[in-house]
Amino acid sequence: MKMSFLWTDMMIWLLVVALIFWARMIMRSPQTRQQWRRIYESPLAMACSLILLTYLSVALLDSIHFRLALPTQADSKQVNYDINMKSPLDLLFAHNIDHSERTYSAPFARNEFVSSIIVNEQGITEKAYLPLKHVATYLGINEGSGLDIFIKSIIAIIMGLMIGLIFVTLHMLWLKRGTQDSFGHYLQTVKQGKTQLPWRWAYATFLFILVMSVWLYYLNLSYHVLGTDKVGGDVLYNTLKSIRTGVLIGVLTTVATLPISIILGISAGYIGGWVDDVIQYIYTTLSSIPSVLLIAASILVVQVTIDNNPQWFETATERSDLRLFFLIIILSITSWTGLCRLLRAETFKLSQVEFVTAARAFGVGKFTILRRHILPNLMHIILISVVLDFSFLVLSEAVLSYVGVGVDPSMHSWGNMINQARLEMAREPMVWWSLLSAFLFMFVLVLAANLFSDRIQVVLDPRNEA
């Protein structure tokens, strides 16, 4: 096995390390720790954070890439590697990669969705719905699959509940380690919802997510739970692979815009003068350019450069990942203006309040004032904007890929799935499951992010203290 380090893989793992250090800093500050505790006192915020963590876990699982060694001859010492990169998520769904079908099939179907012209045993040409090659092969041709799906569903639900209850029990034992209460008494406290944090809702959400995950995976071993696409690929696998693209664009682009927005916005609002004029001119000019046209022109330039230099890449995955990396950079350049304008106005307002004026009168330096007085009072705006921009960018990827200027067409993404479903919805009979799968997974991610941002706004906005 040979590890492969893609640009976006390194970025997302560096971000994870940075978040861990940031979490450690939060734990050291009693005031900040209390604010985040208030955020998670909401059952809805706790449930949404677990949903977001699930999406992030799938994205990280798909952000470790390697190439498997090919079989070699006994007298050969040279090791050759497969040109196709794999990830742990690919290994989990290897059965879908190695056993694809011929064409469309509906969810849980055992036959193809469209009829084919065949010649029967009597030599007569007729139309028939051919059976799928890799679905419930242990069942007879005329044997129904309803009872088998029901039995497997029961088994999957029991397995998911057992695994989930083990983790829930271990977590409750860890929480009560510093108390004198018995486990039964603490369990009763959790059931009644009398804990400081809504662990009852957290455990219920965790069990639901785990049971659904086990159910989808276990049934996917025997059936195509969400059907197959035009080339016979499993839609559930394609949808899960698309999570990485959506999360990367939403998270990395948002993080990349923060330094630009914060530095320029605070500088324009506090320093003023010609600095303010220059920064205003920059973001006003950039905002006046249609973002779709700017992104399209930049992506076309990047694509031409990539096409003219095929020697840069060993695999097609590296090629598509570089386009994704530049798309993140381009979106960062075009997405910082809104937050910058907002921070400029808030900084100008804060620079006139009494404690900033007093600090300036005592001779405190500009950078100290910005670091100790201005920036902490802007954090609620920054955090709220981060979550809202994340939702906007996830939707932007779908729109850009739909119009053909998003990620590479060979890369898994919700936008590419929606783009392909455009023609599938127009055919007769209509193929609806690809569009529905992409829509549901994207809808849940964006909804969870928006609800979580609402809770952040309620807790961190100083105007809501009253």
C-alpha cells in the first residue's frame, strides 16, 4: 500500500488539528467554556451538532487516500500500484465498486428499471426486465424479497441498538466518574432530562443516526437501497462519496475567507483614512463583478492549465482534486466581501465606545486594542457568519456543478448528481431516486447548520443577554 497525499486531504486534516488546539484553548477559558455550554443546553443544538459531526466523520473517512499494490510475479522485485486511489470509505463499500449493475434500477428492486430486448428460449424476440446481477443472489428468481428485507431490517436495527447502547453506557459511566451516584440513579436522571446538558436528546439522536447507518449498510450488502444510476453505480455509495466534496467546499472555503475578512474589515473600521478608502474600493469593485462569471472564467483557466500539463498527475483523482482545490481558492476570493463589510461597520461602531476610548487615552497600542477589545466583541458575528456561509457554499457547489463550472465531472458531488438527474427526470419512466438522494443528504446538512447557527446567535450575541 502506498499513501497518497492530496491537497484537500492535507488542508482538512490541518484544519482538524487546528480545531483540536482551539478546543483546548476554549477549555482553559472559563467564560468561553460557559458560553459554549449554554449553546449545547439546547436539545436542538445538541442534535444538530451530532448530525454535523456525522457528516464530518464521513468526509474524514474519505480523506485518507492510498493506492493498493498490484499482484507481482515471483521473480519480479518491482512493486506496481493501482492507478485508482482508495479510501477507507471505498473499502467499506468495495462490494458496490466491484459489483456494479448494467443500468438503472429502483431502490430495493431486483430487476432493471428499463426493459431490454432479448431472445427467449423459443427464439422469439421480446422485451423483458432483466434481473440484477448482484442483488439478493441467494433468493430464487420467483421468490419475493419483501420478507427478506423485513428480516434484515430487524437484524440491522437490533445490531445498531446494541452497538449504540454500548457506547451510550460507556459515555454515561465516563460522565458519572466524579460523582457518588449509582449508575441506576444517574440513568434515571438522564431519562428525566435533569442533567445540565440535554444528554437524553443527544443519546436519542446518536442512536437514531447509528441505527440508520447500520440499516443502510447492512441492507446495502444485499440490495441497492437507493437504486442505481445510468451506468449501474450504487446511488447510496455515490451520495456518501459526495459528502466529502460538500463538506470540504463549505468548511475550507469558509476558513480561508476568515483571515481576509477579519484583517481587512477590522483595519478599515478602526484605522480609517486612506486604508478604509482602499479596502472599500477593493471589495466594492469585487462585489460589482458577477461572481458566477468570475468563477467560470477562473475555472476555465485552471482547466486549460491542467489539460496542458498531464505530466503533473499520476492518477485521475489527483487531477480532479487539484481542480477542487482551486475552486476552493476561487470561492474564497469571491466570498469574503460580505463579512468584511459587516466587520468594518461593527469595528467603526466599537471604536467609539467608552472602553476603547479610555484604552486609547491611556496610551494602549492599536494592535493591543484590536486584540483585546475589538476582536473579542466581534466573535459572535464571525461565528454566526461562518456557519451561515458554510450552508451557502454547500448550496453554491451544487449550483456551480449544475451549470458546469464546479468540480470535475468525474468527481462525486451532489451538484454532479443533480446535473445528471436533470435528464433522468425528463425520461419516461422517470428516474427520481438520484435527485431525491442528493437533495435529502444536502437538505439535512444545510438545515442542521442553519439551526445550529441560530443557537449560536442567540447565545453569543451580546444584544440577547437581556
